[in-house]
Amino acid sequence: MTKPAPSFVATPLERRIVVASGVALHVEQRSGDRDAAPFVLVHGLASNARLWDGVAEHLHASGHTVIAIDQRGHGRSDAPETGYDLETAVADLLALIGALELQRPVLAGQSWGGNVVLELGWRRPEAVRGIACVDGGVIELSQAYPSWEECLAALTPPALGHLTLAELEARIRKSVPHFTDGAVAAYLHCFRTRADGTIEARLSLHRHLSILRSLWEHRPSTRWASLKTPTMLLLADSGDGTRTSRKRGAEAVALAAGGAIRSVWFSPGHHDLHLESPERVAELLLQALREGFFA
């Protein structure tokens, strides 16, 4: 007798998960088949869980439990005064995996989130069955900016607090006219509206810069040789020759290490690949599972 396909509720369950004393993270949980590998989706710097909506829906439709998180200080998670560094981000993620009793999930992280899941996979390979770095993981800012002062000058986020949400939306639509309404809404969720109608970033500037400093200090190139976790790199060729060249160099270092590492390029591809091409990103993750790469 054929076993009927499981029926899953598409609307995610919103939860708050305590990961440290006085710190809870907001998560969106889509529960799937208990026998299927779970996924945890980790956003980038100054971003939020909503950018993973399309990927999460596609993975969930295939029967998987999917957890999308707001990292500390982001989205609707708590924003304590401390803990805006890579080590704490890894600790928060491990605590969340434990609290939700996830059995060796696949972790997917975008941009800074890619560096977070890479570091976790390097430190705790037994905790996960694989990681995917979505235009991240290979970010080594010190190669582009030898001093912290150079990095700070180049990557301090622009001041947007004089804009209304409608004005910001118009800017976003002009910048990425091919993005869907849902994708634009996900971007807007990175901000909240003040009483006077202007916006402010959910991640405050000083916390943003603390994370940026930690990212500048991270050296992923030192991890590949001893990395034991199967790793997929999903890389965007945005048409910026300098950035693409740096990514190709970092990819070559990773592949030369000889571990279980595979890479896929999106050309052309936006830095937010998970938002631009959610079905393709999800299918690549599912394919890695079917082939036993994430095992």
C-alpha cells in the first residue's frame, strides 16, 4: 500500500527561542517529516529571516522541517548590548539547534551568515550534516582592506534615517527592478518606522560595526584544510570584476584543500541569491541531500 504524502501547513510558526541568559531569537518554523533532514537558514549582516521565505517554502514543500532565524540584534530577535561577534553568533546558533532538538541539520548561511555557518561547521562538524554558504563563507575582508580603518571607511552603512518607508521602497525597486514584491517586502523588514514617519534600521549602527569588525578579523582561508563538514559554495557573479576575481581566488583555495567542497556559480547573480533565485538555491540543497553529499 502506498504511503500517502505528508500534508504540511505552509504558514510558519513564529517562536522565540532562548539561546543565552536574557537573549531570545525570533524564528520562523515550518515543521516537516520527522525522517527528513532539517534545515536552518541564517541571514547576512543587517538582514532578516524573511529573505529566506522563498527557499524555506520550497524546502518545506519537499517535506523538510525548516527553521529561519533572526540573529541577535536583527529582525524581531532580542538586541542585548553585547555579543555582536562571530564567536557569539556561532554559540547562538548551536544553542538554538540544541533547544529545538534538531538532529544534525543542514545549515545555509548568506553573506556574513555564510561565514557564521562555515565557522560552526569547522568547529563542530558532528553537529551538522552539511553547510551551504550563499555568496558568503569566502568573505575575507582583510584581503580587500588591509587595515580596519580602510574597511570601516568603505563599508560603514549609509545613513537612511531621513527616509520614509515609501521612499526607501522606491530606492530598492529602482536598484533591483526584477525582484518580486515579496522580495522587496523582505528588504523593508530590515527597518522599522519611527513616530515621525522616518525609518531606522533594526540593527543599530554600533552593533552593525561590531559585527563588521569581527567579520574583518575572520580568516576563512585558514579553515578549509581542516574542515570536515561537507560544504557547498553558491557564488554570485554580479558583473563586478574585482569582487568576482576575489571570490574565484577564495573558491580556488577552498577547492584545493581537497575536502568535501563543491561550488556552483550563478552568472549573472545578485549577492542575495536566496532572494533572487530561491527555487534554484533550494533545489541545489535538495540535490546535495539526494546525492548523499550532505550525509
